[in-house]
Amino acid sequence: MTRASSQDTIDCVDFILKKSEVITIILGGGKGTRLMPLTDRRSKPAVSFGGKYRLIDIPISNSLNSGFNQIFVLTQFNSYSLNRHISRTYNINSINNKSFVEIIAAEQTNLSVNWFEGTADAVRKVLPHIQEYKPKYVMILSGDQLYNMNLTEFVQNHMINPDTEISVAANSVPEDRVHGLGIIKANKAGYIEEFIEKPSDITQVESCRMPDSNFLANMGIYVFNTKTLIDVLSDKTKTDFGKEILPQSLATRKVRSYEYKGYWEDIGTIKAFYDANLMLTDDIPPFTLYEEDTPLYTRARSLPPTKLNNARVNKALICEGSIINDAEIYRSIIGIRQFIDAGTKISDSVIMGLDNYGFQEGSNIKRGVGPNCEIHKTIIDKDCSIGAGVKLLNTNNVQNYEDEYVVIRDGIIVVPRRTVVPDGYEI
């Protein structure tokens, strides 16, 4: 698929684009059952990423870096952790309130006593708040995806042809990923002709196959003309953008595709979360945390430097405030304030951080990872205590398993948040 304009046209549009006319809505996610147990007590966007960030930091940073600084985050399920993180991190309100990152929690009103019932329904229920700002465009982002995208170019692409009413960001994916995504077919002018949500069989999307045999997948990132958004949401029986609003809009609306050619990952499963984190340890990963022009923002903490005491570390991200004694760490991520004791070996693992140092209340069990442990292909959630001599190895390559200390999904061991794993435990 070719872009619908030259760079000269883009530059011209940039001159007339007023970013104050764009409101960004970030969807806070549903139950996130495929990410359990990481989503047992928090929503997907609140899950830690890269040792010191949360998934919600990604869409917020993309929006702020692109100059769109009027942002609403819609929250509902397991929202306490997410709401707290946003309120502590993004206090950017100016005196005239033209720049903000604000939470709109699901609420019962005189017009509706129901909670959010889908992506489209969530936006429908907050439209009265959005309309107060009189935006010309509404940009909708997902709260649990990994990408670094110039959203200004996306909005400009929407504006190039005045008849465009809806724009959909799309990413090229191979055949083995189409079943969990919305697949689109666009013509040479960039307008979408077909939209198939999560096809059960590849034959359903053969007509959408591109010359390189890949498919264009809906990224869940949209731009709507505000009037169009109000119109398509007027039918209260339609609750989801991907399943209902977009496919049905093709018959009567000009719906345009924008192909984003960079890295994009939908963090929907334990394996996707695990792979996306470990990818950061590669020499030159497709998504990097070290872009000066497009930084990834998160909560600022006054933590001390990391302390390494005779530790051997290779291909690892070690976050601030950690203390690592005589241990070996390979291709892993160690979160903030984490403690790793002597003799421990960690490989291909994600060890999330600690909320505070010291001992658990009423216990003499130290938080962090104890001495002489072996940990491989494991995700350890926040505030866990791993006892001495623990072996988390999944030596039998079990794909799915659960006991009082660990859960295994897709062969990956997960230690749920605040779990105390006793000395000598092995799996």
C-alpha cells in the first residue's frame, strides 16, 4: 500500500494543523484475562514494563512526544494501580488547562447506569466530557501496546483528503498472527474496502493478502472527525470499534488506512509480554528505550544508583536502586529496588521491582531473590520474596501449570505479585 501524499503535502498540512483541535483518548483496557496472573490485581496498562515503566506510559509518551497534550485515559477494571500511577506521573496541567493527562473513570449517570461495555461504548459514555473541548478530531489509542509512532504524521495523513472521516493505523503482520487481530484491505488510494475482525480461518482474509504475503492488521489506533464519531456512536447497541463500528462504517463512510512501518506489538498474552521485555536486552532491538527525541516517560523516583558487588552481568537492564551481590545475570531485566543475593544465577527472565526496601511487616523474610537460586525463563512480579536455593527452571518443559507459588503459561514460569517462595522450592 502506498501513502496517499508526497512529503510536500504533509508539510503543507502541518502548517494548518492545530494540535489543540485534537483530543487523545487512551483506552484503559478490560479484564486482561490472557495476561493473568499479572492482571490479577491491576489492569493491563498498569503492568510493569522494561523494569521501571508501565504499559500505559507508551501511548501517553507517544501522544506527548507528537505534541498532542490533551489526553484522557478511560479506566474501569482493576483501576486503582493505573489511576495512582497516572496521577503521580503526569501532572502537566498548565494554568489555562490546555495541557493535561486526566483520568475519566467509568461512572453511573442520569443518562446511563451501566459501566463501560466495550471500546466504543466507553468512548460513547465519555463524549459529553470530550465535547466540552470542541475538538475537530478525536484520536483513540490502546493502553497496552508497544510502539514508537509519530502520531502527528498519522493525523496529517487523515487530513490530506477532506472527505476522510475515519483513519485506522495498520501494521504489516505475517500469516501466523492474523487470527487474533483485525485484518484490513485497502485500495491504492488508501481507503479500506474490507475489514475482518479476528478471522478464524485464513481463507477469510485471502483477499487481504499483500504482495509480500503479509497482511495489514488494525493497530487499534484511530482518528475520527468529531462529528463522525458522534454519528457512529449514536447506535447504543454497538459497543466495540473492531467488531462493529469499523466494519459497518465501510458502507457509508470514507475510512482510510495509514500503514505504520515500525515495530508494533499488542501485549495481550504472557508470551507476548515476556518476548517484548527480553527484546529490550538485544544489542539493537526493534524498539529501544534510548531515543532522545522520543523519550518514554514514567514516574520520577529519587532512588540511589544501582550497586553491583562482584556481579557478572551481560545483556541485561538493571534499574536504579538495585543491589546485586555475587550473582550472575544474563539476558534479563531487573526492576527498581530489586535485591539479588550471592550465588544466584538468572537468565532469560524478567524480575520486576520492589515498592520498598527492607523486610516484610511481621516477618523476617527479606524481599527480593535469595542466595544460590537458579532462575530461567521466568517472570517474577513485584514485591516477591524468593527463598534460598530456589530453582525456577521448568526442567520438564511444562506448558501450563499452577500451584500456590507459581503459574506456568506457554512454558514461562510466572511468580504472582507478593508471593513468598520458600527455601529450596524447585520446579
